Amino acid sequence: MTPGLLSNERLPRGINWTLLSDPLFAELERLAGARRLAPPPVSPAAAGEYWRIIGKARRVDALFSLQGRAKPDWRLQTVSAAAGRCVRAVFHVDPWRQSLGRISRIDRLLGHDPVFIPYREAFQVLAAGTGGARYHYLPFAADTRAFADHGRARDIDILWMGRRHEPLHRAILAHAQQAGLTYVYRETMGFID
């Protein structure tokens, strides 16, 4: 079996993709001989390259991609659709509660099977619905060599990024003050050393 990896590495993407897809795809290439299929941004000059990538996609037995939200990247889905008959597997990175119905519809429409879900609650909801056999629980993992303690002093004890829920924010702030911990809330993304 020859797997193909639908990669968005040449398209605009956030840090989550570099942390998730790059190491995963590198290992799948190494372990399974997978072929990476990375379409460029769409332009008249890229048409020939799209045809070459589609030709490669037609020579694989399975296509695997990561999907970050309930809205698939149309450039990757164009390559997938043009590949013809093959197994289409997907890993939903952010299967939030409000998106589960849409995720289920998209998986049926695009023929995703198997579908990997990292959160148990989302997996249970999706598996209980129609087409439940296609869903598989696959929690996130970490490379302990990359995320091991490197002996550096830490100046942040609690970090929260994203939307702020006021009751939780106040509770964490009170706990941090009582325990002498440093709590940092960042609404906007940015790198932290």
C-alpha cells in the first residue's frame, strides 16, 4: 500500500500545522514510504504543477490529511477528488462541539474513512451518529525527546491562550496568587521563549 500525504506546507498556515503535520508527515514518509503531495497557492503559473501533483495522487492507494476545522481546504480537496478511487483518511485537529454536525456531513460528502478524532467526547458524539464505524479515537501524543525538560528556569507557571471565560480566568488568577504562581493570559498568539 502506498499512502499519499495531502500537505498544506506550501499554503498559508499557522504554527499548529508546523507542530503537528511536519513531524507526523516526516515519520510517515520514513516508516511507510508515503509520498507528500503539497499543492502550491493557486495561480495560472501553478497549473502544470497541480497536474503533476494530481498525477502522483492517482498513483497512491490512500490519501491522508489533517483538517483544522470543519471547513476543508479546497486546494487539498481538489487534489483528493482528482485522485479517483482510493481510501481517504483524515485527522480532525479541532473537532469542537459546535462543529461536529458539520464534520460528520463533510466526512460523508468527501468519503473520509477512516476518520481520526483526538478528543474522546467528540469521538463519542461522532461515533454514535450515522456512519459511526468510520470514526476512531486517536489522542494527541508528544515526542518526549523534543518536549523533555531541558533544565531551563521557567518564569510562567500557568499559560492560557485564546478566548477568556471570565469565571475561569478569575479562579485561575486567585489560585495563582494564593499559590505564588505566575499566570499569563495571552489573547493573541505569539511566540514565547
